[in-house]
Amino acid sequence: MTDDPLYRRDILRLAASATGAGHLSVPDAIGTAHNPACGDRVTVEVALADGRVTALAHTTQACVLTQASAALLAGTAAGQDRESVAALADAVRAFLQGAPAPEGYGVFDGVAGHAGRHTCVLLPFEAALKALESAEEGAARPQGQATP
């Protein structure tokens, strides 16, 4: 196994678990995030009840760091609303800059010294937040009103 802090065994296991990989049969909203610097792309589908995630699935065409982060997010998203997902994203961003790790995200401690790879860990959050914001916008739109 590698001693590289970016590709430690725990990160490889998370990525290989592929928790949440695939599609939901009927998602309430979909969001995609892309990192043009490396080509990583994540699409997140969410199912919601009363503004809270009941299921989160993702298709991740990305590096191991992004795959692991997407799997971790998928495994913990149930019950969260947009604000709590945004707060977790902020906590992960702060962790990558030296703050304490949110639960489960300590596996990414080796990424902290590689600022260019922070985006890899945060990309699934960007996609999830886009999906959640899209769902909120749809809920605010009167029935039958088309999206501009």
C-alpha cells in the first residue's frame, strides 16, 4: 500500500465502497459540479421530504479523493437540509485549512497541505448544494410555472 498522504488506505476504501454511486429512480433535484483544472465531474441526485434529504446518489467521474468524498457524503446525507449540508461543506473547507475535522473527514488530513486538491474533496458538496438549491427554487415556483 502507498505511503502517499493523498491516497491512503482509508481513502481508497471509501472510494471503493462507492456508497451512493448510481442513480435514484425518481430524484427531486439534480446538481452537477465540474473542476475544469483536472476534469473531475460529479452529479448528485437527491430525494427530499420536507426539505430534508431522504436519499442521495452520485455519479462521479473523478479522482479517488472526489470519489471518497462523494461516498462519505452519500453515507451521511440522510436527514440533512441545505443549511446543514452547507455547514458541513464549510466545516470541511475549514478543516482543510487547519481546523478540526468534522466526523469522518479526518481521512482527508493529508490533503490539507495540497491546496490544489481541496477542490477534489469539496466538489461533491458543490454538486449536492446545487441540487438542494434547485429543489428549493422549484418549491418556491408556483405550480405550472416554467423555469426561465
